[in-house]
Amino acid sequence: IRCQSTSTDEPKAKMNLFDNASNLLTNLLSGGRIGSMPIAEGAVSDLFDRPLFFSLYDWFLKYGSVYKLAFGPKAFVVVSDPIVARHILRENAFSYDKGVLAEILEPIMGKGLIPADLDTWKQRRRVIAPGFHSSYLEAMAKVFSKCADRTMLKFDKLLEQEESAGGKTIELDLEAVFSNLALDIIGLGVFNYDFGSITKESPVIKAVYGTLFEAEHRSTFYIPYWNIPLARWLVPRQRKFQNDLKVINDCLDGLIQNAKETRQEADVEKLQQRDYLNLKDASLLRFLVDMRGVDVDDRQLRDDLMTMLIAGHETTAAVLTWAVFLLAQHPVKMKKAQSEIDAVLGQGRTTFESLKKLEYLRLIVVESLRLYPQPPLLIRRSLTSDKLPGGYNGDKDGYEIPAGTDVFLSVYNLHRSPYFWDKPNEFEPERFLVLKESPGIEGWAGFDPSRSPGALYPNEIISDFAFLPFGGGPRKCVGDQFALMESTIALAMLLQKFDVELKGSPEDVELVTGATIHTKTGLWCKLKKRSNV
Ligand code: HEM
């Protein structure tokens, strides 16, 4: 790959993404003075015909691992490089905030961890992260299993009905099913509330989906008209959004009130030593309310819960969706997974302990996250000027970026980089068993599992930031182990009982993105009972 250097800053294309006034001004002041960074020239059609991250990948192969994307007066630095990613996410993490992402999410998540300003983030991260301790995760394994079981029972019932009509197969949109399953799990795990969305519809569930839908609309619509005074009252979809928020907020406020009324204060260590497997309420909310010495106001708690509800729902549903999509195209790997499940679980439920033996299933989950990372881009804005390292195939001296530079860190590009992965676009869960070598890239430590001893799942430490399914550095996902265990257990319980095929061809499954990569019209599959168990 040759990097095409240019010092001009001519507008190359128009863009409809994440526009707003302050951002525009910042970029007017800073755009183009980023040294000799290559500039991607994209046709406008590239942006509208397909998801943005596809075009970012093509430009990565053409312009290198750090390039500038100029759209009219706006400029983004696109990073597809583990050395630069490590610098932004870990080594110089506090020189960046979430930029446009925070602007979009703030109306929904308030001062929750994802959009929070640095001071609030520091206080709340210190309190929330200890909530994901191992006894909590062990108790959650039971919740994951229980909720997955409910889903399998629903499939059993549908199949029984089908069998009485002479059929053997049911057709379902598994993406919708996984979305309901993930919602039920996150409700129970975070605030001990059973949405029961596998079996019923409710105003709260509708409001959650409405809010997610609006967040996605905002991330892909180019004029932030929702900030215009009165828009929230005059524009019907904005009125609906305000109503949806109110329904969820009322529900969360009730749960917070309830938890506070039954508060039993204790130190963090004591809280972590509670008998989680037998607690009536093992939720994170219980932990946060009971923590001694932290008198957090209701508004902050609500923002924390809302953030986790949204951050932990669609992401996990997407992992399951793409894992099934990939497995359905690789029946031999599906059979291999089923053999592992039969040997480890038989007909029993997955537990915290059995999870440790389901190695192939765990690798399927991480390989699905490699090919379909959620979200495909991490977004940052520099708070001060910064010197980015050169990376492995950019300018060796690196690049100066001014304060206010918007950065897209393309996890999708990193995960499919031909420099770090053999056959990067192929589904090969086994690849994680042999990742031992470094291709000799200066400044990159290569793959080495011994850097993260005891880790059940490959992570950014093992890969020195070439594999970043949950980000890295201080703002890494707090729910990573929760999500990985949840996905592994749900997948194991599905494949234990059913054979899954796509209803149409893989090409029929159109892909769209908002915060996550999902399908345009659902993941329609055929399910039948496994014949050989
Ligand atoms: C942050 C991915 C599930 C809560 C993040 C980040 C990523 C991520 C990439 C970093 C964002 C950034 O650096 O800009 C995922 C994926 C999930 C998942 C792929 C599922 C497979 C969950 C769950 C929870 C959760 C289940 C909560 C129960 C959060 C929170 C943050 C976060 C609170 C913000 C952390 C901070 O800024 O301190 N997630 N996540 N996530 N995630 Fe997750």
C-alpha cells in the first residue's frame, strides 16, 4: 500500500453525518492542517449506497492506516492502526472525549458513563466497575440460562403447533428474538426488572425500542433539527421520542425509589461477598444503592441505568445475530459446536462452570465480534492538540492533530486488516488458537495470550490493540464479561436443541448500521429440532 500524500484541503465530497454547528466551526478552524496525512477522496455515492464503514475499509486499503476524510468543510481522521488506537484509547485517553457521539447520546443517557464528561465519568466508573465482580457474573449466568430457556420453550411450543399441522420446521426472525432475549436479560441483570418481552408486549418495551430507533435516526441524519427550540413539541417523531423517554424514566424512577426504600448499606467488599446465588435481587442497581458512602442522586442513577440498558441490549443481540448468520453458512462448524455442547452439557443447562469448557463456542462468539464489531467505529474528539504515532504503514514521524479533531477509530478495519489476520474476511473461530506470532511490525507487540493470563476470551491485551471488540484503556466496556457469557450461553442453548438454516440466501440479508451492525429486514431462519440428540 502506498500512502498518497497531499497538502491540499479541497472539499472532496459532501457528507450527511453528525453535523452540528460547534463541530462545523471546529473543523473549519482545524481541517486540513494535519501535516502530510493522506486524504481520502470519496465519491458521494460511496456514502449513500452502503454503510459508511464499508467505504472506510476501501479507503484504508488505498490510503493506509491513518488518513483524513474530508467532507466539505468537515474533516475526520480515520484510524485503522493498533499502535495509534492504543495511543488514543489508552496512552493518551484523557486527551479525548466522545465528541459527536456524546452530543447524540446525551439527551438519552444524560451523564451516564458513555457520554459523561470526564469528572462525572471518573466518579461513576469507580463505583460501577466493581459491580461486575465474579459472584455477580456467576449469578448472572443463571439469569442468562433462565431467559434463554424461556426462549427455547417458546420455540418448542411453536414447533409443536407446526408438527400438529404436519410440518417440522418453523420460520422466525432470529434477530427480533435475540433482541427480546437481550432486553429481558439486561432488565434483570441491571435493575431486577423482568420485561418478559419474549412472551408479551408492554408500553415500556415499546418505549425502549422507540428510543433506540430515535438514537439511530440521530446518528445518521445530517441536520440536528431536534436541537431547534420547540422541535420536541412540533415534530411528531420528536414528541413521540419525548413520550418514550418519559415512559422509561418513570419506570426507572419507580425501581430506584423501591431500591432506596429497601437500602442495606455495606462496604464494597462486603457487598461483593453477599451470597449472590441465593439473593432475591442480585442486580447492579441493588449494588449501587447499597454501597456505603456513595449518596448518589436519583437523576445520576437513572442515567447510569439507562446507559447500561441501551449499551448492553442491541450490542449483544447483534453478536448473536451475526454468530448465527455465520454458522448457518458453515454447517461443519455448526456441527462441531453442537458436538462440543453435547459433550459438555448433554441435555443440561449451561452454567458458569460449564462455560469454561465450551471453548469452541467462546471462539465462535469472538470471531463473530471480529467480523461484525459492535459498534464498527469508535468515535473521539481531541480536547487538546496531540501527536499521533506514525502507525505501521503511515508517515513514520506521525501526525500532529489540533484540538477539536474528530476521529473515527475503525474497529471494523482493524479486525479485517490483511496485515494482522490471515484470510481476514473468512469465518475461522480456530484462528484464535494459533495467534502466537508477531509479523514484525515495529511498535506493535504482536499476539500473545500470556499477556492476559486466565482470560476466557481473547481481548485487546492479547492482541496489542489489533482486536478491540470492547474498546480498550480506561473507557473500555464495563459489561464485556457479562456480554460474552450471555452470548455464549444463549448460543449454546439454541444449538443444543435446534438445527438452524437461513431461510433465503446469505446475499438476501441486507446490512444496515446505526450504533450497531444489523439487518435491514431481520435474520429469517428455519429452525428444526435436532435429529441426533
Ligand atoms: C462501552 C461494546 C455489552 C455497558 C463499550 C465500548 C464498546 C462496547 C466497544 C467502548 C466504547 C468507546 O470506547 O467509545 C460492547 C459490546 C457488547 C457490550 C460489543 C456486547 C457484545 C455491554 C453490556 C453492558 C455494557 C452488557 C452493561 C451491562 C457499557 C458501558 C460502556 C460501554 C457502560 C461505557 C464505559 C465507559 O465509558 O466507562 N461497550 N458492549 N456494554 N459498554 Fe459495552
